[in-house]
Amino acid sequence: MPMDSVSRFLAALNPEDRRTVDAEPRDEQERLAAAWERELEADAELDTLDELSPAEAEAEAARRVLGRKDG
């Protein structure tokens, strides 16, 4: 069964960030997951990384999204 975007986003996070985001309300999780999806689609550098390591590209996009949220 395919995971939804929130589940995929949570899986891309490191354990500490995963716990933090998991504690957020569902609507905030969905907002962050949507931003993560846009980051993956829009950034050409992530496209290149995705060819080499899809998991690392997803993790990098997740770090960027959380960095914008916190910064």
C-alpha cells in the first residue's frame, strides 16, 4: 500500500525531527509535506541527487523545508 505524502515526509526526516513534526497538528504536517513535495519537484539539484540516491534527495528536501520553518 502506498504511503501518503505526510507518511513519506515523516520517513524522510531524521528521528529527532520526525518526533517534532509528528507532534504537530495534522494540518501543519500536511502543509509541511506539501512544501516538501514542491521542493522535490522544483529543485534541479535534487533531481540529480534523486538519480543517485532517492532517499538522500528526500532527506535533503525535508531538511530544507524544516530549515525554512525554523528560520
